[in-house]
Amino acid sequence: MVYTATWCHDWHALKQFLDSQGIVYSVIDVEADAAASAEVIRHVGKRAIPQLVIDGEWFQPYAPGRGLLLDDLRRRLGIARG
């Protein structure tokens, strides 16, 4: 599950990565769903998107100034480095 918004640049990079790996996911738009926005704040402490929820664990797949955390994403998703 991915919590994000259509305007989020990091989401577009994450989407490209997930799609390229054949990862199936659902998207929750925090702009369209106030409860989803509140859920992100409740779990993360701020409105930081995108957020992945993998097996119930919340994970922010990017770091400011570093972009997508590809090694962390691969490890959490069980993807061998290619």
C-alpha cells in the first residue's frame, strides 16, 4: 500500500521503480482522503509522503537530498540487486 498524492515527485519515481519490478500495490491519495492524511500523521508524526506499508510496517522510501532509498526498497521488498 502506498500513501501519496498525485503532485508528489517522489511518488512518480517510486511508482516507476515498483512498476519496473512488477510489484503490485494499491494507492491511497492523501489529498482526496482526509482520513488517510490523518493516518499518515498518526503513524509518521508528520505528513511525509510517499509512505509504503509493507506487511503492516510503515516505511518512507526516500530521504531528502538522497532520493529513493533503492537498497532499502529492494531489501524490504525481497528484490535481488540487479
